[in-house]
Amino acid sequence: MSKKNKPNNQVTNCTLYVEGMHCASCEILIERKLLKQDGIDSVDASLKGGRVDIKYVGTEKPNLEGLNKDFKSLGYKFSDKQFKRDITPAISFKNGGLSINPKKFKNYLRLIIISVSLLVAFYFFQELKLGQYVSVDSKSALPAFLFLGLAAGFSSCAALVGGLLLSMSKQWNEIYIDKDSNREKAEPHMLFHLGRITSFTILGGVLGLLGEKISLDNLAVFATITIIVSIIMFILAMQMLGVDKFQRFKFTAPKSLTRFASDETNFKGRYMPFLLGSLTFLLPCGFTLIAQAIALTSGDFIRGAAIMLMFALGTFVPLMMISFSGVAFNSKPHLTAKFNIVAGLVIIFFAIYNINGQLNVLGLDSLNDIFSSSEQGEVVTANEEGVQIINITAKGFEYIPTSSTTIKAGVPTKIIVDNQGIQGCAYFMAANGLIDNYVSLNKGITEIDLGEPNKGQYKLTCSMGMVKPVDIFVI
């Protein structure tokens, strides 16, 4: 990084070493702060080796005492000699024995406990099943969609959009880390949320205009999008944790581009969070599908826009809590590394959680199969009309078979679903290969015609694959 207007004087090189660097954000912060020093022409900070290469004008080398005074509050210490670094891992095996670095082990253990606590909180909110208290349709009052969004933000949206938001916090921090106020550091987060609310409002209105002329039920596309996003989230999480093998994947911008985007005169990069937030309208959170489907059937631009606006405002509250945590941790450089570890562990969970669900949607092998004990039962006997009937009770957040789920191939078959109070994404039933996209479950009885199914084993689950799958055997 260098100043734009270089003085026409002799430039001298020097190398200083820095203690307290933890991540790429530290590199950018040190470079920017040093460039504000008189006489310094260019700076290149490197986390690897903890060194800073400086080009300065004249014969007066940057004063170490002055630098250490200026950077003390940020947790950095400069020297012209390399600092001794503890490279011993937290846990290692030497000569057939277990070796533990007490200091590092204690720090990692503390961060793991924090991460597990966050995941337990997520599980707790999932178990509250907040969606069951919010019953909405096209005639519901608008505040009902606000509460629907709130329920979504503490459950499936937290896993998908919240995980994406966490993974981007590291990238945005690298651009805004040297800002003097948290308000400035929060700018990309606010742009993300503004983009999300804006797109949900406008596209909700478009759905209202289109009415029933289009369908949002292409689960194969949605599942593919979710898996791709989750894989990227996983890789970013591994980068946050400092896993070397994942550093080769350049989802983070090259240093030169990061510097360009962070320059206030180059405005294009600053508005990317707005675009990213806008595109979350296309991410298939189960609650989002409910709101979108209702906006679609509203038949009115204003009504459709209002429905999606209220839903987005509901999700804003928990998602903003995620943003706030990212800004708060990143306000102090020495906390950034800790935030990256906690966020990385949480994101890995969310990524696996999302991918596993979409594998269920696509009818592929998933982690659920490890714990599934489903076996073929007796073949369903066709009724007088020659139709095989599979009976399912939908209640809470599960599908409960009340008949055998083993049927013969090539015979007309129907699934009769008794909705006794389903909630969340379970409102939309999917079975790739048996059902075209998904079927919304009305209150009471819903009849699903499977036609004459082909041989195979199919998974009956919700649109997000989060409901424990029911195996249907076609023999």
C-alpha cells in the first residue's frame, strides 16, 4: 500500500517486526495507520513472519518508540528484531505421548465453549417452534408477517442467511477496520440489511402483480443454490480458522483489490453488500417460501410488497444481532482472531446443517440416514378403485406415517396428509422423484396424487429438508 502522491525525494527501505498480528485485517490496519505517519511512502505488512516492509523518504527511519506509543491501544508492538513466537500447537503428539500447550489449549477451549453455547441457543430457538404460533394466509394482518419473520430469523434464516452474514463479516472488517467509529465499521452490514429489505419489498410487489402466473417451487434449483452457498460458507469458515489448505481458494479479494475497494474514492466495491443482501431474496429459507407464496397469491402490488416488507423487518432483528456481534468483536484488533474462530466454528455447523437438508430434498444420502432405522414394511393394499394410499399425519415439525410406506411400482398412488398443526418449512412437503417440486399442506386433509411411481427409495421431507425424512419404498 502506498500514498498516491509520492514526493520526489530519495526513498529508503527498512523492515520492522510486529507482535500482535492475528489476521489479514491486522495487515490492512497497520498499513493504513503507518501511511498516515509523516515521511512514510509505502507499506507492505505481512502476517506471515509478523513483518512490515516500509519505504520512507529521507534518512530518518520510523521511530520505534513513537510507533509503539501510537499502536499501543491496538495491541501491536514494533521492533527492529524478530519476536519469538510460540508455534507449538495446542495439542500435539510427540514420541508416542500427548503434549498440551496450556495457554493455547485454554484459549481454544474457551472459544469452543462459546461456539457450542451459540449452537445450543440456536437449537433452543428451533425447539421453541415459534412458527406454530404464527398462522398466516393472504388475508392475515400485516403484523403477523412481522412475527413470521422474527420466527424465521431465529431458526432457518439464522442457519442460511445468518451464516452467510457471519462469513462476510471477516471480509468487510478487512475493508473498514481502520475506521474511527463503529458506525463506519457497520456500514457494509447496514448496506446488506438495506439491500435485503429493499429487494424483499420490491420483489414482493412484483410477486403480487404476477399472481398465480408464476411458481416459486423449483426445489432442484433452490437446493443447488443452497448447497453452493453453503460450500462457500464452509470454505470461508476454514479460512477463518486459519486452515492452510483452504487459503488457496480466493473467495477473499486479492490484497490489491481489497485496497482498491477500501479507498473511499472507488465507490463500486462499497455497494457490494447491498447487492448481496438483495440476492438473499432467492435463498430458500422455508419461512421465506411461505411469505413469498402468500405474496404471490395476494394479486396486488401494494399488498405483496407490504407482506414481504414486514417479513424482512422481522428477520432484520435477529440478523442485526449477528451484525452487531461482528462489529463489536472487530472493533478491537486483538478480538478479531477470536471472533474468526467462534464464527468459523458456527458457520461450519450451519453449512453442514444446510447441505444435509438439501441432500434430503434431493433424495440423496445424508447424515439422517446414519440414524434412520426405516425398513420396508408390508406392501400397501390398493383400495376398491385400485389406488394405493399412504397416510401421513403432519404435526408440529414432523411427518408421522400412519400406514405402511411401501408400495408397488406402476400402480396409481396417493398420499393423504392430515395437517394437525404443522409449522415452518414443514408446511411445504417435498419428495424428489415422487412429487413435482413441493406441495403446500392445507389445514386438515391434503391429497397428493403420485401417479404411477417408478421403483426406488424416496425421501419425504419439507422444502428445506429439515424435517426428519420419511422413507417411501417403491418395489
